[in-house]
Amino acid sequence: MILRSWSATTGRSRSLLENLSSGSDNDGEAESSAEAIKAVESFIEDLENKWLDRSLPALRGFTPKEAASDLKSKEDLLTLMNQLVRIGQGDLPGSENLSSGFQAERIRAKLGL
């Protein structure tokens, strides 16, 4: 459920970001699009930061930050991160219409992984 909620929220943001990135010939629209892209990217990063501090059942109640420093939970965290990447790629059954929208490398860096 958490993965679907995360994917749905950030997927909508990522879709908006991709639409805005397609650009425009009008300079005013291009400037507005650049500002909108920055706003969406900031929104996604804010969601990522909140996710890092959220207690997750998939991590036996640990937050991703806590799991990163716990040897046993770190393995679960790595599995969860790989699943989120696969959801973003549409590689897991039922994930074809979902997009995580998060930046896996940015999250891994914040977690020291």
C-alpha cells in the first residue's frame, strides 16, 4: 500500500515534470515551464525526505534512515529500494501504470548506501 501511495503521488508529479520538459517555442512559456519544473522537482525531493523519516511496515517499523544503520534492516531497505526502482521501470507485476518518480541515487546517497 505504501509503495502504491508513494508511486501514485510521485508518479503524477513526474508525469507533470515530463510534460513541462517538452518545452515551448514561446520564451515566456519556456521560463514558466522552467520554474514549474523546479517546483515539481522540489516537491518530489520533499516527498523523498519525508519518506526517509517514515516508519514503514516493510522495514519492520523502522524508518529508512534507521534501517540504513541497522545491519539486519539494511538488507530489507536495499530490497525495498530495488523494488521501488523496478516499480518506476514497470518491471514488477501490476506496476505497469505506476511510476515512483523518486531519484534512487539521491535517496541512496542520503542514506549512505
